[in-house]
Amino acid sequence: MTSATTHTWRLLKWGRTLARHGALKGIENDPLTPPAFRRLCRIARFGAFTPERPDYAAALQEIGPAAIKLGQALATRPDLVGEEAAQNLLRLQDDLPPAPFADIKRAVETALDGSIESFFSEFAETPVGAASIAQVHRARTTDGREVAVKVLRPGIEEILEDAIETYEWAAAHVETLGGEAERLRPRQVIAYFKQWTRRELDLQREAASASELRDNMVAEPGFYVPEIDWSRTARRVLTMEWLNGVKLTKRDQVVAEGHDPKALAAILVRAFLRQAVVDGFFHADLHQGNLFALPDGRLAAVDFGIMGRINRQARLWLAEILHGLITGNYRRVAEIHFEAQYVPAHHNVGEFATALRAVGEPMRGLPVKEISVGRMLEGLFAITRDFDMVTQPHLLLLQKTMVMEEGVATALDPDINMWEAAEPFLAQWSRTELGPETALADRINDTIATLLKLPRLIDKIDASYPEPGAAPPPPPLPEVKLIERPSWGGYAIVAILAAGAGALAMWGLT
């Protein structure tokens, strides 16, 4: 068990780094920040030059791998970190110096239980990319196929575990403040972050996600998911087909090689809609660095560590919400939020409809081309504080992905009309999912399911079955030993003195 002293020292070092990049300004200036926290922020930036505009991404990159992954998770929480910070975190890149090849070779051989030569006839020592958790090497298998080999950084589990333990410790103390700090549920944020990170540390699970997405995308021939080499894949090593394509980050090269950016943008829109709306299983990290234009004109994706799921009922609600905002049916949008239990029942539906009108009306009358899905969703989440809306992590991940996907499509084709590109697809889906035949089939299925459930009601009560569309139950929160203190005031004095000493020490070093 890490001591409170170690946690405090880590937080002081990280706080100093955040302060130097101006990343504490938002917390310091927020009127809802407790006074003690505001004083700690001032102490942390004492003597440091702070930029005019905060650079959260740069600060987290400097702190290390765990902070980078936390930043990527916080990019899905504009309600928690603010819209400006969320946008900054969306461009977070985790390009780091690679681990020594000797360590990588040892990791591959341990994971695959054999010499590297028995699996690969060629294995490039210099990686094609090195991120916070893993790095990718180009290789050739013993049977002559070109592959990309993703290998976890040696010791990365221990690094992340130490940092996450400190995050949990800090979040538990923040939550004891109550009020806004408690409503935002920092411990739950860290719990989901821990869950996502553990998934990314299991490359065999990532391979399974890629395989599932590949099967689903058969219906979209323009979107390609590389094939997994299961015989050379384990928990710490993932081997997949090598893609001879151009990253979308190199737009000029994409155009120079004869690709049509407009066609690629349309493929991306259709592929994402099929993933999110039809299958309910979507690639949640669709930035330009993970997308390739292939020589035959197809669009390919890589890096399947972060995937999202959303069930059918929630997808139907989301579609109705978007349609209601576009058409001005704010009452129905408000009713859906209450039906889905996104808003606590003690609030007034009419008042919530008025708040939604404030989001939707500024977009009414605009040409369809100028209506941004991202802006619309951002406006929705901006009213969560007033109506005590409980965070829905699966929907926030979808929101982040929609905003990201819209940005990539617009970068490819600045004149793209997102709604026109999506309209044929959504129209067909709406006819099949919202038509009278489907409604009748759903009613029959629901009735049968209810009858089948009756025998089990003797042993289980209805509370054992979550409402359809509700957020999945959160993971259990870890036990955190809080610092014993007679009062918050006394603890604040001790924390301020410790922070001051740490800040002065760091200032002297820098």
C-alpha cells in the first residue's frame, strides 16, 4: 500500500508541471472550486511562467504515460473539464521515445513462448510508432507475410498501476468535499479510466475487438479492418496484417497519390454510422493517425484499444433526440431524457424542454450543411449541471467519437454536408427500426420475454434487471484509506504547507 506521503509528493510534482503549462487556471478561476483548492493552485504556480492559453495536452505528455491516457479519457468529459479543455485534449498525441529493442525482443519472445526468429524472418529494430503504452514494429513472418507487430512497453503495467493508485487516492479525498465535487463523481471517472486502461493493456482483447469489427464491416466494402494473425498474438503482443497506405494526417500525400478526399470522407461517415447506429459497436479513437487511405481507394483503421458499445434502445433514443433537436420538438426530446433516466424524476419536464430549446433554437433556420453534430451534442451536455444529470459513460464516449469523426471528415472535405452524406443511410435504418412492423415485432418480443421471466420472479425482484438503455453498472470502487483529520480546515492548512514546501522545492530545481 502506497503511503500518503508518496501520493502527496507525486501530486505536488504533477501539479507543478500542470501549473507551468497553465493547466490549473481553469480550476483556479472556477467559482465552484473550493477555496482551499484555489489556494493550492496558486501555490503550485508560484514563481512559474504560465502561458496565456492553457496547454493541457502538453502538460499531460510531460507527466507521463498514465497522464496521457487519463487525458484521453477526460476528453470524453466536457461536463467535467470544460469544452475548451476537452477540445485541447482531443488532439493529445502520445508520441514517445521507443523502448530499447533488446527489451522489446525479450518481451516478444516471452509473450509468444519462443525465439523471435521462429515466428518472424525479419523484424525491424526501429519502430514505426511509439505511444505511451505500446510501440509498433514492421516485420515479416516465416511464411512471407508482411505484418505490423504491436508490443506493450516493458514495465508499463507497474507505471500505470502506481499512477492510477494516486489518482484514486486523490479522487477519494476530493469527493469528501461534497457539493459539485461529489456530483461530478471523480472516483467514478478514475474507475472508468482504470477499466479502459486495463483493456488497452490486454492486446489479445484488442485483437478480438478488431476481429469483431472486421466481421461487422463486411457490409461496408469501402472500410477495411486488417486481419489478425492469431498464432502470433498474445496478451502483450498483437500481430496483424501490414497496411500499405497513407495516413490521413498526410493530406497532401493522400491527394498526390490520386485519392479522392471527398470519397474517403463519405466512406468514413457511412462506416461510423453503421458501427454506432446499426451494430452498436464502434471504434472510439477514429483520429487521422489511426486511418489510412489504401491504394485501391478504401479507408482502413488501426488501433482498436478503445471501443464503445451502445445497446439498441439507447441508439433509438439518441436518434430521436437528434431528430427532435433538428425539428424543434423539444418536448419529446425532454420526455426521452426522463424515460431513459438521464434526468432525475424530481425535475420538471417542461423546464428541461425550455433548457433544450436554448440549445436547439440557435441552430434552427441554419442551412443543414452548417449544423454541427458535435456542437449540438456539446450544447446538450452543457446543461447537465442544472438538472443533476447522471453521467452516462457509454454516451459520452460516443459523443467524443462523433465530434472526432466529424473533424476528420471535415478535414478531408471542408465542404462536406454531414447530414446529406448520412441521410440515405439513416433513412433506410429509420424505416426498418422505427416503422410499424418493427414496433409490432418489438412488442411481441417484449411480451414473450416478460412471460419467460415470470418463473424467475420468485427468486429475483425487478430491481435485479436494469432498465433498457440505462448505463451499465459502474465497476466497484477500490477501498481508499483517507487521511484522518478532525476537520477540513486543519487538513487544508497541512496540505497548503506541504504544497508550499513542494512548490518551492520544485521551483528551485526548475
